[in-house]
Amino acid sequence: MHINHLVVGSFVSFDKAGYLIGRYFVQPYYSPQFPRYYGYALRHIRAQLRIRAEDRAVEGSGEYTVDVPQGRGFMELDAAEMRIISVRVDGQDAKFEYDGRALRIYINPGSHIVQVNYETKPRKGLYFVLPDEYYRDRVPMVWTQGESEDNHYWIPMPDYPNVKFTSELLIIVPKHWTAISNGVLVETRDLGNEVLWHWKLDKPHSAYLVALAAGEFEAVREDCNEITIEHYVPRGYSDRARFSFYRTCDMVKFYSEYTGVKYPWPNYKHVAVSEFIYGGMENTTITIVTDTTLHDEHAHCPGSKFPCQGVEDFSSDGLVAHELAHQWFGDFVTTKDWANIWLNESFATYFEALYMEHAKGRDEFLYELYQNLRNYLNEYGNRYARPIVTRLYKDPEEMFDRHTYEKGSLVLHTLRNLLSDETFRKGINLYLTRHAHGNADTEDLRKALEEVSGQPLDWFFTQFVYSSGHPVIKYSWSYDPGNKFIKLSISQAQGDDSYPIYRLPLEFEIKYSSGEVEIFRFELNERETTIYIPASERPQYVCLDPQFKVGVKSVSSDKGVEEAIAELGSENLMCRLEAIDALTKDGSARAVEGLSKALMGDPFWGVRAEAARALGKIGTEYALKALLNALNNERHPRVRQVIAEALGNFKGNGNVANVLMSILEDASESYYARSKAAQSLGKLGILDYGKSLIKALDYPSHNYVITQGALQGLSELGTDEAIDTLVKYTELGKPTLVRMVATQSLGKFVGVRRVYDRIRELLRDPYYRVRYAAVAAVESSLDPRFLDILDDLASRDLDGRIRRYARDVARKIREQMQRGVEYARLREEIERIREEQRRIMDRLGRVETKYG
């Protein structure tokens, strides 16, 4: 086939390298962050810890095997907010200095055993979740969360990822408690009213991965070839472990086979804990997860029996797969600093998706990547842009964002397609084996992939890893029947925060009326390109990147309604999703017809869900009819959720309200569909249903999701009773997930004095998730009255993610205020011009009178 390329002139300059920094991420006072150097080698930590739960305190004794080089007379341990009782070196009292943050121990060069005795009541790193006046029925427990640099709040240590050592913890807890930590259980020892649990890991791992969890747990065990897997859950929840963790062994086998590296640790454990501040944490051999991932059979398989492959509703698979992948990417080979944290998180995110392809099929895999792209683009559009690898940050937690996780996973996906799956796997194997039990940076990954592929990849890493933003591709086509060719016009339209001209290997799927499907491949390396493709007939449709081989991009085209409807027939998921996007923008009756067909007949539930969402956005009578018809036939719970959500767009419709009420009150329905029904019921704006939503607050459900949906529905109604209810549900004593939703929903009502006052209180809430929700409430209001407390949070909150979020919201408020000032100045200028015109006209009038 003869193909002509015509490059249309479009000069783009690289001399304004904003893409090397990004947009809105870097603050003026940021400076480059580099890996720490402690100046000595830590070989092993042996720590004995007595957990004094009633005092929320720890009595600790840390023993450190260290090598101190010549020319250095001291060593330092990070140690926050402790009382240092004594320090010994090789059994002798040693001179030390302590400033509340770092412990300096004076020591001679050579190999030594250092012992530090201390007490602490940690505010970070180690958390006590105990019954109190608000939560009397809690199962008591203690757990740690070390990443990024919080472990030194409960044990002195060089707290940075480039420090690796072997470890053992001897944990003394109340008699009826179980204590779990890294590695294997060496012994348990009865101490009367207490029990000592001794755990040891004889392979080196990073400081932030040292962990413990203790409390009233039940254990569920399984054998996975030569590996023992244990799942520890709070007392009374052992019957739910199988729904959350039943695929774990299959995941271990898949990752071992894919990477060519057997599971590198002696065992694997999950511990499900209450009030965990994140979804999960991949501590070496002991992944701590939120207990909200535990669920019953109805949450997993509404209307059917477990397991229910293909019609699952709530699933822990993504969380479990992500954290397990870290045992290779993050624990076995660890980023050497936070600037390169994508080496941990992007791989875990991508391998989570790869496992979904293995377990659930190609469409599930691609749909997950599609969701990853949406999440990244949302952060890019609404918050900031930054290179995946950057040294310009303040708090390490700032690096744990959608750029690191989702964008990074899409970069790896693009790289895998560029190199081939076989080459990618060989490169990953080399990367893992070369840096086994050590640290690595992005250049180490690049060199391993270059070595196995035999091709340079610096251009790729420069575009996608070291630069911010992404390609924005616009394309259109026309057909010339006389000369029989397709004219395909493609442009890169990304802004200054993105690499100016990307080099992209692209594919187009071209479908003809004869049924022939052609795949056209070429490399895009110009800002604007026109391509002429010989074709004996007019295409039915043209689809960009049908197999989603370039994951990091946004795409737009001028696709017409008939082309989009034809494209719904593609075998490729991404083409069908592209068609739904085009039909949503069209919104005509013909577009609704196409979307209705997709909703009723597409073989993949994700396409049906996207079609339902699109029909809700269109919001016409025909769209409503299609949604209601689908509800009568659709059995997949996730699609039913989206239909229930989409019905909320038909404001004031009593028939829709009746349908939503039937979903909300039907106990056989999915918990999550009922939650969406409650939310949509409020969006309809029919005040008579307020009482139904109040009643729904008490419906039992997994993670109180129906309660959450009812609160969101009440916030849509916005009545005085609704506001009072929201305020009530922010109170201590309510479940944290419920308090979060109620808190965030209050952002719509900051003009009400009691709401404003309550949000200010919630910004100081002791629970991280509630504080974060309170910042989100402020963001939805952009009320400048919160600036003082936002600035305070940005500098003093214990959590780095809240500090970052508070800074971002404060910036948005100030920008809005500045626009308000500029608007006011413009108004003043307009009024001045009008006044001047009035005076001129007045003078002209006087002149006319004088000379008339």
C-alpha cells in the first residue's frame, strides 16, 4: 500500500520548558529533594516493644547492629517526640544528644551493637483504635502506618527508603491479643497478663516497611505451594475473609510467573484493621488493609451465590492485587527516594490491571486502564500537572497522587506495547534480579529495558516520565471518492504544561461497508500531519488506537452520529467507548437510539454502564425511556448502579421517583444500587421524598453505603431538616465513612452559620478521613472565610496529603478572589468609561444648544 504523509507547517518551540516543572504543583518556596545519606550502615534492628494500650503509649528498647566508617564519630537515628531513657554502645553508656527529632549517638568507627531505651506516645506512625465514649463496641487494636516517614514516631531508625536492614520485633501485648509483624513467628511467650510475640525477617527491607498490628484478631490460613498465607481479621469477621482474599494464592502464582521471580519472602499475611487511614499498605510480608474491604456475600454477589464470576458487585480484588504486587515492586526492589516512588506505585497499579486481565479477561483489563486515565485526567484538569519523576516537592506524601499511580500505570502500559510483552517481561525480570533486596531509580529501570530490547528509550522516558502533561490528539477524516483515498488529519494540541511534540506509534481501525477491517499504523512525530490512505470505498468509521496501546493521551474528533453508531459494532472495547463519547456530545434522538442499543445489547458490562451514564447526561424523554427499559432487563449490579445514578438527572419526574423508591426499598437489590437510588431521589428535587431518605438512613448495608447515599440525597434537597441531619451525622459516634460523606456534603451550605461553624470544627477533627472531607467541603464552596484555617492546616497538619490539599484549595480561593478583584476593576473601568461617555454626550448636548 502506498501512503503519502503531508506535514503541515506548525512551529512549536522547546525553549519554554514549562513541561519540565508542570503547572500549579510547585510552590515558590520548594527546593529540590535528594536522597538522604546517613553516613553509616545499619545491618539489623531488634526491637522489643511493650504496647500500653490504656495509655496509648509504647515502651521500647531498640538494638541496632551498625557499621560506622573511618573518619566519623557519630551516628544519627530519626526519633520523633520521644523520651530517651538511655543509650548504650556495646553494653557501655554512650554520650548522646536529642532534640526531639533526631538522636545523635557519639560512637567510634567500626562494628557495634547500639541499644536505645525510650518511651513514646506517638501521634503518627502507630495508631490506637480503642473503645471510647463514642465507639463503645469497637474491637481494640493497634496498627502502624510507616510510609512515607512515620515509623520513627514509634521506633528510632534511619527513616528513609534507601536504608535497608533485616529486622525482628518482640511485641508485648495484653493476654487476649494477637500481634503480627514482618517475617516469620519465632515464638510466643506467656508473661502472665501479657504475651510476647517474636517475629523475624532475615532479608533486608526498607525502614517504612517495618510494621506491626495487634489486637483481638481471628486468623484464616491457606497453603499456596510452599508459601503460607494468613488473613487476620477483627474478632467476629472470619466468615468474611473468603470473599475478600480468595484470589490471593492465584495472584501470587501469576506475579511469580509473569516476572520470572518467585515470591521473594517466607510467607504472606493480610491484617484487616479499623480506621486505617488508607486502603492498604504493603509492609513486607504483612499487608495491612482497611476493614472496610471485608464484605458479605450480598455485597459481592447480589442476587446470586459466591463466587459469581462476571457479575460481581463489590470486590476486594483490586486492593489485594495492588498490595501483593508491591512485594516485588517496592519491597523486593525499592525506590531509592520519593522522587522515584512511581517505581513502587505505578508497577503495583499496572500489575493489578494485568492480574485482572488474567483473571477476568481483556475487556476488564482495558476498562480498568480507561478508568485510570479518567482519574489522572481529573487530577490534571482540576488540580495540577507535574512530571512523574520530580524533585520539586515539600512533603513526600505529595508524590502519592494520580500522576504516580494512574498515569504511571498507563506509561508502563504504553512502554509494554512499544517493546512487546515478551521484551517487557524480560526487562522487568532483569530489573528485579539486578536490584534484588536493594534500591533503584528510574534510570535503572530504563537501562534494564534498553539492555533487553536493544533500543534506546531515553526519548520515551523524557516524554512521559520526566515531563508533565500528555498528548492531546485531535483527528478528523474525509473520503475522496474520485481519487479513492481517505484524508486523515491529525494534530497534537497539548498546552505549555506538556511536552511540545510527542513521538507516538499509533494505530487506526478503519471499517468499511463491505465488512473489511483495516488496521493502519504509523508514527506520529509532528504537531500536525495529514495522511492519504488509498481506499476503494468510504469507511463506516475510523477509530484511533483501537487496542489502547498508547494509554497516556486524551483524544477528540469530529465524529458524526452515524459514524459513531457504526463504531459501536467494533470488536474493540476502546472504539465502542470512543463512540459513546461522540454520541453523548451529539445528544440527538438518533444518538439516543445508538446508546440505547449499546445499553441493551453490548456484551461487556462496562460499555453498558457508560451508555447508561451517557443517556443520563443527555436527559431527554427518549433517553429516560431507554434507561427504564434497560432497568427491567439488566442484571449486572454495576450497570444497575449507573442506571440508578443516571435517573437522578430527570428533575421533578414523579414516575422516576417511584422507580428509584422501588430500588431503594428492595432488599434484594445491590447495596450500591440502592445507595445510588437514594442519591438520585434527592437530585430529583421532590421534597416529599425527604422522609423516605430519612428512613433510608437506617437501612443496613455494606460500609453503610445506603446511609451515605441517603445523606447525599438529602444534601441535594437542601431543606432545613436535611441540613440538620447532615450536621448530626458528622458527629463523633457515627461511622467514619458516614461522617465523611456528611462532612463533604455540608460544603453546599456554608452560607448557613451553623454549617460554617461546624466545618471549621471538622477541619480539626481527630480522624484523618474526616479532615480530608472537610477540606473537600471547603473546596466545593471556595469560601475565603476558611483561608486562615486552610493556611494553618497547610503548615501544621500531621498528614502530608492534607497539607498538600489545603494548599491547593487555598490557592484556588485566592485565585478566585483575584479574579473577583480583576472583575471589580473591570466593572470600575466600564463605569468610568460610561461616565466619561455621559459627560461627553452632556457636553455635546450643551454645544448643540449653544449653537443650535
